Amino acid sequence: MLTYDVTPYLSFFSFAFMAIKILITGGTFDKEYDELSGKLFFKDTHVPEILERGRSRIKTQVRTLMMIDSLEMTEADRDLIVSHCKQCKETQIVVTHGTDTMEATARKLGKAKLNKTIVLTGAMVPYKFGSSDGLFNLGAALAFVQSLPAGVYVAMNGKYFTWDNVRKNKSSGFFEELK
Amino acid sequence: MLTYDVTPYLSFFSFAFMAIKILITGGTFDKEYDELSGKLFFKDTHVPEILERGRSRIKTQVRTLMMIDSLEMTEADRDLIVSHCKQCKETQIVVTHGTDTMEATARKLGKAKLNKTIVLTGAMVPYKFGSSDGLFNLGAALAFVQSLPAGVYVAMNGKYFTWDNVRKNKSSGFFEELK
Amino acid sequence: MLTYDVTPYLSFFSFAFMAIKILITGGTFDKEYDELSGKLFFKDTHVPEILERGRSRIKTQVRTLMMIDSLEMTEADRDLIVSHCKQCKETQIVVTHGTDTMEATARKLGKAKLNKTIVLTGAMVPYKFGSSDGLFNLGAALAFVQSLPAGVYVAMNGKYFTWDNVRKNKSSGFFEELK
Amino acid sequence: MLTYDVTPYLSFFSFAFMAIKILITGGTFDKEYDELSGKLFFKDTHVPEILERGRSRIKTQVRTLMMIDSLEMTEADRDLIVSHCKQCKETQIVVTHGTDTMEATARKLGKAKLNKTIVLTGAMVPYKFGSSDGLFNLGAALAFVQSLPAGVYVAMNGKYFTWDNVRKNKSSGFFEELK
């Protein structure tokens, strides 16, 4: 039998079919209004709907890890995010996340030195409420994840920040570099 | 008198304050519905409103060059776009444009070899109509213009294409590479 | 055989289950934007969606007669509307209609002396475009059809007009009484 | 001096110019999302905006009495609503109100026997959140207040209920008659 070692080609094929991974963790991005209780809550992620609305043609793999307000994230939750980023075969990952502790998760991912392009994003207004920055931010995050070199970034307010130089200004709600 | 030549520093300062130029040319992106005639028409650009909705903090300079359907663009119109891109001091430029002849303007800009990062984008549904890809596309275009090297690109459907390898598929409405 | 004449009770039962008929004829109310051609067109009526959005609990029967711009209505089309209003068992009918010739259909219905409460309504902006008066007008029309005595009315701009005292002001787009 | 008693004519003139009074008390109808705190709160009423969106041409007088969740209404608050309804010169009044205790305020108004047409309405979803019944309900309430005889009514879910035969079903969120 004549065998041929095709493993060098496998990575080519997997690259040719490599999607961008979108990991969902919740945050204001995906909150909805529950009319019976008058409270905000989580149901299903709207990311597939947003990708359709944006008429996106990028190959994506959407996976919901959790649906929580980032103020309620524990270190165990952040470890879960890091381990999914590490173990998945994709090398380009967008993570939707609550804005309040996005920088903490970014820091954990940065320190893990994963050699992948990982972009965290979120929204200040729930996508379902109409006047949302969610659609704009997801478009930006998906663009950055395709064009930035390996590293961990936060994409908010139209810009990108490296994981070790970003924080959310709690008074204004905008993201900025550390001084 | 002792003088000091500060010109080398001026470009540093202007770079530090360099905005992203957004040139508006119209297209479906900015169309509106005129209830008295029942027709679509152009009024003012919505780009400033979109930047606000996206809670954008990038320094931008918005300039309306024309408000037309790109099917009505003449070579003189395209020459105007090229000359504005050439003459403005900004080195990062987003051009909003009708999708029907976006590739023609991209080609003209590419051949001009301007040594700037220029990204064309548009929308399939008017921003004013609700179910628009405009917000998503502008977020993507602004991200690409910050992260891609000098060159001319089309940003549609979540991806970017180089000016010499793109066309709009008239049947599906999606953008794709030339085979 | 002992028989019992139940006919006097039949009308009671039918009244107990009598819905409000909603006859759809098209008009700006139901127009949509076709992104491939860039034109406005008709697909399916949005009235069921609007009733859901209004959390309506009225019993309604929705029937699409045609989906056309009222400028293209012929006398045969109007005759069809009149005959449906006459033949259906419901005594409360809302007709969605283009605003341009709504008064012509109202006049035809008024002269038919049908002894039912018939309310015509429409919209100046397509429901699908967001900034629509459609939702407001349908709420008003359904309210008027439940509370006004038998007659033919136009419900637009928050008010109601009798069929013999209404016209659309073509300059302003608003409905008014004849002087 | 020859005098002429014109008082009989005054009421004619005031009737000719009589507006519909719209009293605002808050409720889900007018809630907004505060992106910094992530909570729902009240700012200004949206009723003028809704009347514009509905292209309403009815003469209305909008007056904000309070902006609260109806669960927080006290008897003093309800007394204030009753006294404003009593003292204003208008004989047709719409009251926007939270749905949770709308029936309590309706009852208080009904027992006051004011000999005016008063219609209470509200919304299950904030107007600002897009998928709102507010626009539909206000169109209905304004229609009912013009066509129903003197009395106190609740207009929700497309219907009207008399003040002494209505309650909100807390499980379903819909309004219904008392059995």
C-alpha cells in the first residue's frame, strides 16, 4: 500500500473552512424587556438575527456560553470563557460581553497568551430596544477580528483597545485607554 | 534671535489630531421615504446620527460630496471623489456609496495609487427604514479603515475586498470576489 | 316529531361570536422596500403583525381582497370591496386602503346604504419603515368601528369623517372636511 | 348703554375650540432605559412625539401630572388625577397610566360622576423600546374619547371597558371584564 501523508494539507483545508467563532456571554447586548414583570431579562441571543440584519456573509460559528450581566460574572465564568477560547479550533474569536467587567475578562484572556485574535464587544443599550449601539459594535468587532494581528482587544465606541490598556469610564459610559 | 525649526514636529501633532474622513455620496444608505409623493429621495445624510447611535468616539470629519443613486454617477462624479480623497489631509477615509456602482469608484480610486487607507461601504436597505445593514456596515468600515494598511477596499456583508477583486452580484445583492 | 324554532336564537349566537372584519386592499400601509430593485412593492399584509404588536384581544377576521396602490384602483376593484362588505356576515368592518383615493371608495360604500359600521383607514408611511402612522391609525379605526353607529367613515389623523364630508388635502397629506 | 348678554354664546365658542385633554401620569408607557445604570426610569413624556408620529390633527392639550409607576401611586395621587379631571374645562379626557393599578384610578373617577368622557390607557411595553402597544393604544383611546358617551372607560388591547367592569389579568397581562 502506498500512503501519502496529508496532514500538512489538513491545516490548509481547515483554514479554508475556518469560521470566526462568536462566543456569547450575555450583557446588555442581549437583554430583553419582560412586560409581565417590567424587568429586564435574558432569553435567546440576538446575534444570529443581527448577522442577518447586517447581511453578513462571513462564516461564523455562534456558541452561547452563558447569558448573564457581567456584574454577576465570577472567576469561574471567566475561566470558562478562557478555556473555550483556548480549546476551539478557530483562531479568530469575537466575545459578546457585558460592558461593566469586560476589561477583567480581557485581562484574563490577554494573560493566557493564546496566540489568537480575540475581540470583546458589547452594547450600552439592549439590541432589542431600538436605539442600540449593538449592531454598530458587532460590525466593528467582526471587522477588527479579521484585520488585527493575534492579540486580545476590546472593540467599543468605534475603536479598538489592547487588553492591557483599556477601562470603562463608569461616569460617562465610554471606553478609554488607561492614562 | 535663536530660532528652532519645528516643522518636523508639526506632522506629529497633526497626526495626533488626525481624524478619519467620511465622504458622503448618497446611495441607498441615505435614502428616505417622501410620504407626499410616495417616492424615495435624499435629504440630509444620516451618518452623524449613526455615529451617535453607535456611541462612536473616533474623531471623524464628515463631508457630503453629493447625494445620488450610484446608478446616476458620471465619471465626473467619480473624479470628484478621487480628487477629494487625494487633496484632504486625512490618510484614513471612509466613502459611503450606492452599492450598484461601488466597484467602479473603488477601481478608479485604486488606480490613483493614493497611499491612503480608503474603505467604501453602503447599504442594501435605507438606514431610515429600520431593518438596515447601514449601521452594521458603517461600524465595519470604520474598523477596517483603522486597521488595514494603505489601499482601497470595499467593506460589505461583514467582509472587506480589495478594489481589484470585488463585484456586486446583481442577482443576490451580495458582494463577492471576482473568480 | 316535536320541533322547536331556534332561529331567534341563532342571531344571538352569531352576535356572541361576531368578529370585526378587516378587509385589506393594500396602499402605503402595506408597502415594503425591495432591496434588489430599490423599489417599493407589496408582499403580505402586516395587519396580523400589527394586531399582535398592539396586543389586541378583539375578535377579528382578516381577509386580503387585493394589494394595490389606490391610484391604480378601478371601479371594478371598488365594486369588489362594496360587495364583500355587503355579503359578509359581520356588521363592523375596517377597510385598509391607500390614502390617495380612499374618499372615492368611501363614497361608493356610503351610497350603497349597507346598514353596517364601516371604517376606512390607511397610512402615509409604510408600516415597515418605522416612523409609521399605521399602528396609530389601525388602533383608532378598530376603536371607531366598535363605537360609531352604522355608517361609512374615514379614520385618519386621529379623527373620523363621514363618507360624504371628507377629502385628502393633496398638498399637506392630511385629511379634512369638505368646506 | 345697551348691553347684550353673550354668555350663552361663550360655551359655543369654547366648544368650538375645545381640545381633548391628555393627562400624563407615567407608567410603562413612558419608561426609558438608562444606559449608565441599566435601569428603567422616567424622563419626559413621549405623547407629543406619538401624536406627531400618528400625524394626529386632533386639538389636544397635554399636561403631565406625575411620572410614576402605578404600583407606587397613593390615594393622594389618584385624588390629584380626579380633581384635574373635574376642574379642567375639557369634557373629553385621555389619561395615560400604568397598567398595574389602572382599574383603581378608573374606579375612583367613575364614582366621582364627573359627566365627562374619560378614557384611561397605557402600554405593556415602553414606547421607546420599539415593539410597543403604546402607539396603537393611544390611537384607540383618542378615538374612543371622541365617540363614547360621558363615562369612565379603560381602553386596552383594542377594546374599551367601563370603569366598573374591568381588571388586569396579572398572569396574562391582558385586560378583561369582571365575571
